[in-house]
Amino acid sequence: MYFLTVNYYSTQLIQKLINSIKLTPNLFQQIIIINNSTDDSSIYQLQNNTTIIIDSETNLGYGKACNVGLNWIYTQNPQAIIWLINPDAYLFPNSLEKAHQFLVKNPEFSILGTTVYEPTGKIWFGGGKFIPETGKIIANEFLSNTETSTTDWVTGCSMLINFKNFKNCPEFDEDYFLYYEDFDFCRRYAKQGHKIAITQKISVVHQPSSITKKNPELKLEHSIYSYLLSLEKHTSRLVLVYRLIRITIAALARLPINYKISSIKLKAIWKYSQNQKS
């Protein structure tokens, strides 16, 4: 099993992630770090025989950086299992062993999500639902009663990808810079017949927004832009227009109350609209 994560000024967090992986040293092959912060020299202190660092020339965004790692692993081993995980997440002591056992018994799943907890013990992600008729993309906080269930999408915070089930290296859509690239990834491959599931048997801990909180305005802008992009790709034109108008009206209505937040939302809408013209 290979681990893949993306660094953006996250050396200390990734060190914690690596420590949690190495609690089960015999069940992983390599940890691949895509370095999206090219001037972050501290990340190289983590490099060794089992931890590979691949530099990007610039900040590629999450999905494009993941593609670099996925393709690198695919050239090494096109039959591999990849555990894609956020730098601000870490494994429970028995998570790697459980993941290995689960995928041996259930090789039919191409994309497998894990339960994601906050440090407080609260469920942060327990399965994704998509309602194309309304454009709702929902991150469920609670799993179904079954230990493993099929789901519309799973979070890229902790996602296992089974290369054996793909004819070519699976990739994220590089139209996305940040946010919703995991949703799009799952929906595209689900349409191709791949099975997507989430399980309660495998769990990780995630420290929400520990990286993106450094720039909340940019986080909001990317989130709205990527949401609209997802509607364009996975719903009807009518649903997209409806949601676009609704977000615009809400932002304009709150402009006098919260100018900063509303202006960021309007900026994201403008950026999306301009990209449709180009």
C-alpha cells in the first residue's frame, strides 16, 4: 500500500501522519509527498528510504498535485492500492491493518472512503450524498447502520484507490484547484461503473481547516467556485442557473451586513462566469 499526501507548509502535521503510519511498518510500501510549497525546505527533513518527496514547480492545487503522485505510483506499480490522505489527518493505531484486511476481502471497491473523526471524537465525514435534481452535495455526518455501504462520493481527506480496477491511472479533474475535486472524481468513475463505498471499519482523525484557516477568504472563494463548477459538470443547466442566481441574490442581500464575506462570494461567482466565456 502506498500513502499519498500533499504538502502546503504542513511539515509538522505530515510528521504526525507519518508517525501514525509507521506504527504498522510491514503493511505500507512508501509514503509519497507532493510538495506544493516550493520554498518550504523543512519538508525535506522527512525524506528517507520510505518517504519520497516530489517537488512541484508551483502550487498546483490539490487535485493536480494528487495526479502527479498517482501517476508516479502507477508507473511503479499499476496494481497498487493508494491511500490518499490529507496532511492534517492521521491514522488510529489499527487503521492500516484493518484497511489491508478489508481490501483483501472486498477487492470489488474501486474507491473506498473511511470514517473521518475530529479530534473531539465527532464524526467529520460519514458518507457523501448527491441530489442532481436540486444540486445538493451533502457530506453526511452520520453513517448508515451497516458497517459498509455504497455512497455517492467520499472525501479526499481519506480515500483508498484500488488501481487493479482501473484500465488506466485514475486522475482528478484539473479544472479544480481546491474543493469538490473528490466529489467530481467519485461521480466520474461511478458513471463508468466503478463501485464506491464507505466503511466504519477504517477510521482516521482529521483536524479540520488546520491548513486552510490560514486564509479563510481564499477558502471561501475556492469553495464557491468549485461548487458551481461541479454543478456545471454533474447537473442540468437549469439547476446550475437556479443555484447561481440563488447564491448571487443571497450575497447581494447580505452585502450591507457582511461586506467582506459577500464580496468574496461575488468574486467567486464573477470568476466562474468569466471562465465560462473564455
